[in-house]
Amino acid sequence: MSYTNNWQISAIGGGVLAASQNTISLSSHNGAQGSGWSGALNFDELSYGPDVKKYEVYEISVDLLALSVCWARYRKVRDTSGLHPVITKLLDSELFRLVTDDDVEQANIIRDYYSKKIMVWKLKNITLTPFREDLNIFVHSDGKTFKETMIPLVYRLPEFYEYDVEFEKMSFEYNREVKNHESMFVADSKQLKFVKQLSVNTRKAKCKEYWFSDSSNNLVTFSIENNNPLISMLDMTLKNNDVKVDGRYKKIVRDGNEYLKIEKFSFV
């Protein structure tokens, strides 16, 4: 017996079981006039209460993270010839045939990287944010069965990985703890040496992070939105020159690394 959205089964002289659309009706009769019981279940009207949540679950043939790695690779290629396919969503059927062994290997590297980071966070008793809780669930799965809400996270994960790896490489060369900074906020003017630029592309922020070092070997940063028309001028200035920046220098801690973030800054 199989159930579809519209079906009906009946029997003469016994019970009757019938369903129409999303409703199942049950009845039992005894004789022509009959007496007995009847009932109906309407699936559209079932209410489970606040303790039950309903999710849409996807099951696919390829690791979702491998699909994301593949799409991230294609987004980096400027195609003026029209030879590359146009991808519009992470579950685009075109992506499935484009995934390579290298994409699968890179997905495994990303998964292993965040698995180890999560283990360190837990060993340090760091409370996981909801985002990191979802990340924990996904990286410890095969990526082939997942909730719909996981798709935005996995879409950005290759970019997050690139950012986190670059930040770690950069931070190794500078103080893990900020030196000569007496309080959380310090109004100051510092001569800064340019170190690196990192791109941030999330749902909440699309900007460039500029990273510097100060005279005490602390990392210092400020951010500028991508649509700021003065970015190209700043990029040219930083190629060969240090900059002096006035502002409020705030101490930030990220995964055990301290640095200074400049707020309300101006160039001197």
C-alpha cells in the first residue's frame, strides 16, 4: 500500500478507509445501519507545539562543501568569452558535473581545518555561537544530507577558510598579546606600517580590512567598505609609505590573538 496526496481505498461489508488530499478518514460499520466509530486526521492542521521544529532536509549525491568549493573557484575566473557556465545557486545542476577531485580534496581540507578549530574551542571551554554550532554539525557530517538553513553557511565557507588561514599566517609574526596599551579604548596617534589587506564578504559586511603593525609590534586594523571611492587612492598610498592614523584604538581578541582596531579614525 502506498500513500499519495490523493487516493481512496474502500471495502464492502467491513471497514472503510479513505483519504482525500492531506486528510485520512477511518470508519467502521456493523450491518446496513451500523454503529461503531469514525475519525479523521488532517495533516495540515496538526499542531506540535513549541517543542517541535520542522525542517526541510536535502539529500544529494555530492558533498555540499565540494559544490561550494567548485563554485568559489569559478567565481574567481573572469570569463569574457562566455565559455564558463552561469551558476545561479549552490544546488545548480550544472555544478554537480563541474566538481573535480581537487574540489573534493579541498573540501576535506576545509572540513578538517574547522574540525580541529572546534576541538580547540571546546578544550578551552569557549562557548560556541549559533553559527559555530551549525558549523560544528556540518563539518562532522558527510555533507550529503543537511537542513536548508545550512546552505548559506556552506556557500561562504571556502571564503571564510581563506580569510582564517591568511589571518593565522599573518598573526604568527606579531604579538599574540597587545603591548603598551593601558585600557580597552585608547585615543592615540600612531605611525603604522602596512602589512596586508584581507577581503570580508559576509551577509552583514562587504569591506576591505587593512592590517598594519605599530612600533610595539602589535597588529592594527581598520575596515573600509568596498564601495568607498577613495579605496584606490589608499591602496596607492600604502604601496610605498607608512601612514599616521589618529583614532580610538580598541583591543580585540580573536581565537586567542589580540590586536587593535581603530574606530573613528583619520589620516594625519
